Amino acid sequence: MTTATSFWIVAPQTGQFRSESLPPLAPNEVGVRTLYSGISRGTERLVFKGDVPVSQYPVMRAPFMAGEFPFPVKYGYCNVGVVVEGVPAWQGARVFSLFPHQDYFHLRTDDLLRIPETVPSERAVLAANMETALNSIWDSDLRIGDRVAVIGAGVVGCLIAYLAAQIPAVNVTLIDTYPPRQTIADHLNIPFQTPDQVQSEFDRIFHASGHPAGLQTALQWAAPEAQIIEASWFGDTEVCLPLGEAFHSRRLQVIGSQVGSVAISRRTRYTSRQRLALALSLLADDRLDALFTDRIAFADLPEQYPRLLNAASVLGIIVKY
């Protein structure tokens, strides 16, 4: 194929399709036909609104993003496809890549990961979110027997809770202001509470709600010497924290976790590619299908994108090509 259709954010809260001409395949490249892509709601919402701070333009570039912040940009990083041409050994392989929303593209094989046979193609779109959750766990000092709270039952928050619950004797509570999220928590066999129901202290608190109030509340629920791992990204929103009162006497820690770098505790053992491969392998659990609430056709993406980013009822989104 010599042309492709891609989704671009061209102005605040405005997206459109563009046609692209593709150069000939290089010797180490393959042609990938997209099967599904996923929408990472938190980050893509900030990009869609134009809320990426100027100081963070270089940091926030996705690996295969095109264009320049704030607009126009081709953005996204949850792509599942099948190799249809190029390197013979890769022909027919199901692959995951950090490529934006586009129906066909060329990429080096070094930038692709084969999807394990145990992971369905649809569920594989969660790989980038699982990688974020995995890195957050690695950024913490999570130990056997800890009391854990995860604030924010979005996709990343649910995946953090899912991973933490696999550790023996770790008691995990998933917390969200939106009560219907309990259905997702029940599928994952994780206790759920709304903030007004919380009466416990926690040793490790993962904040993934994307709202400053969630991080402020985390300080109130922190046990002495607890860690608060901040997995949200607020764009250019200022966040005020009450670091007086008992913050110092309780020796609390607030740790920023960001997937752009492998957690310090694992950098000598894992490259970014190895971390992503591990994240893919962790998706071999049918319970994770409960994270998907919406499926749309690629042709409907420009029209549906604003709703999908902003509706409280939406969780995981699969775009079908």
C-alpha cells in the first residue's frame, strides 16, 4: 500500500482524518495493517484540549507522533495490527506498537512486539496502559502485607490495582467518586469504595484519578511513613497540596511515576522494550476484558472522539479498523 488514513487533532477539541503517502519499505521495515487501536483517555484528553504545557512539548511527544504541539498532531500509542508485507519472518505476525490512530503504516521490526498467543488482539491494546501500571508498581516500595489504595478507577488505576492484588497478603482497595466503577472492580475481584466510605489508613496509595482533589485526599488516608505514588499527569493545571500539619511528622513520601523512563529499581534489568514485552504478557487474563466499555469503528473516530474522552461512563475504548 502507498497511502494511509490517519487521525489528526488539528485545533482545540477538533479532529479530522488525513490521507498520507507512504514511502517504499526500507529493508528492515514491514507494512502493518491496523486491527485495533486504543484511546488513552487521560493523556489524549489533554492533547485534544491543547493543555500540554510548552515546557513539556519535548517530553510529551509520543514515539511515532507526527506534527508539533499544540496543533496539528497525530497522537496515540496503543496500536495492534498484523504484518502484511516486508520482512518474510514477520509476515502474518500480530504486533503491538506505540503508533497513533492510522489504518496502515510502515515500521522497523525493532519497534514492534509480537503479541503472545495467550493474549487476544483486542485486549492487547491495553499494553501501553499496563506498562504504565507496571512502572508505577516498580516505582513504589510495595511489600507483602501492605495495605494499598488506588485512587481513580480508570484503566491505569484498575490495572495498578490488578497488579498489586497479585502480591501475597496485599490488601487492595479501589476508590472512585463514580459508583458504577464497582462493577469493574467486582470483575477484577478487588474491593471498591467511594471516598465517603473510606475509613482506613494505607501504606501505599497510588493516585491515578487525574484530579488534584484525589492527590490531596491521599494525604489524609496515608499511614505513618506511607508512600503516595502519583501516576496522574495534570498538564498545565496547578496542584496545591497541604504539606503542613502531619505531613512531616508522619514522614510521608510523594513519588512521581512516569512511564517515559524505566523505574530506577529496574533500570539495570529491563530496557523499555523488555518492560513493554512484560506488560503484554501480563494481559493473559480474561477478567481484563471488563475494562472495555466502548467499541467504535475507525470511520467514526472524528465524530465520537470528544464524547469518548469526556463521558464519565467511558473506560477502555477499542477502535476497530
